Amino acid sequence: MYKISSLDFNIQKIAHSGQCFRLNRVENGYRLVAFGRRLNIIEQDGCCLLDCTCDEYNSLWKSYFDMDTDYACFSLAVPKEDGYMRQAVDFGRGIRILRQEPFEMLVSFIISQRKSIPAIKTSVEALCRKFGEQIDEGIYSFPTAQSLKNAPTNELAACSLGYRTQYVKDAAELVADGLFALDKLNSLDDGALLEKLMKLKGVGMKVASCVLLFGYHRLDAFPRDVWINRIIDSEYNGEIDLAPYKGFSGVMQQYMFFFARETKS
DNA sequence: ACTCAGGTATCCT
DNA sequence: AGGATACCTGAG
């Protein structure tokens, strides 16, 4: 067991912030599947108990949960005249940007287009069940590129991918064949990485931005989805100035997204 | 039954 | 360049 006790770490908010599709509520807490491992998380007296050894925490989950980044300091950047952002940031305190795996992010966000979050989760789970490795009873890892490349198209489609089936298959094939080496893109700057990802079919501005933010930990990436656009229209007169948040505007995006969704009528 | 969902590719003008 | 439209499918 490893205990995390910090106001800047809140597993429930992270689970509802929409960045991760495999962190879900179970009987007495949350269950996360990542890196081919399962991690159980229990909330207790405002603390989080991670069901792992100290070594496993230090070598894996500490980085995954981005525990070396100081999130409290981001909050200081909000201009005092921006009441909306102030509210959003305070409301979302505890959210962190997870360091997830690039391939999983790429596939998950290709799937995400024109889908609700529950529908995305259903598709992702189906993919894992069909093409991932079994880790434990009923628990499966996210499939490798090779595994998805080899997947028969009709079985991929059976994961409710709809018109995205070919997008996923194409991306998996390119990655599996080394023609699109996700692990070698780290050296690219944000702009070049974004451009590179958008070369893939089914990857537009929004999906690529999400892959940057959640898969490559580019905290300055600012995905604009319908929620964010709605906020920018209603609260910022159609144009938001991200200059105060240079280097971490993606963190602000998460606060805005979470706030808008959690407080919707 | 009907709209909309964390969009994107394609086809217009 | 910028705007309109089709697209699989499930949830509300």
C-alpha cells in the first residue's frame, strides 16, 4: 500500500476529467489499468491508498500520476479579473495530467470522435478484451499496435468503432511496421509533433492535441472540443488569451472542461 | 423517435 | 481559406 495525501491529488476528479478511459469506479474505490498492470485505488479520509508496493510506486505510478509537477503553482497564474477561470481552477483542484502511453492515447482519441465518454469506454474495453493480454480475471491490457494490425477488420468493427475502424487499423499498421514510430517523436517540438500526428487519417486538431497533452505530456497543448469552445464563446466572447498560461495551458483546459461538465444543469 | 456526443475528411464556393 | 455535410453508434 502506498498512501497519497495531497489536495492536489484527487482520484475522483482525475477519473472524471475525461483524459483517461481506463480509470473507473469499482465497489470500494477506483481501478486503473495501464502499462499492462492493474492498480486499485481506495479513497479514505481524504487520502488515497494505492494497492502497490513502494518500489512499484516509485518506479511507475509516481511518474504516471505526474507527482513531480507542482500543480498548486499553476493556480497562481490566473489573472484576478478572470472570475471564470478562478472558479474552474479552484473547483478542479486535485486534477493532474497523467503520463499515459502514446499509442493508447492515439487509438483512444481516434475512437473518441463523435462519441460520448461512456461510449468511448465501451469501445476501448471491447478492444482490450478482444486484442489485449489478460492480466487478471476479466482484466486486459491495452492492445499493442501489432495486435491491432493483425485484427480482422470485422472484429475491430465489432468494438463499435463504426467509420473509425479504418482509422484505427491504418494507424496500428503504420506504428506496428515502424513507419510511424511514436516513441521516436519525443524530440519534436509541440508544433512539429502536432503536425506529424495530424498526418494520420482520423487525426485532426482536437485528437492530435489530446495525444500531445495526455500521451506526450506536452502541457501547453490546448485541445478545443465542444465544451471548451462553448466556454470560450459564452465566457470569453469567442477568444481566450492563453498567454498567462504559457507552458501549461493544457492544465487550464482540463480545469475548464471538468468544471463545465460537472456543473452542467 | 430524435438529438447529440471531447471531430474529421471531403466536397463545395 | 472558410463553410457545409456525411459519417457509425450508443446514451439521454
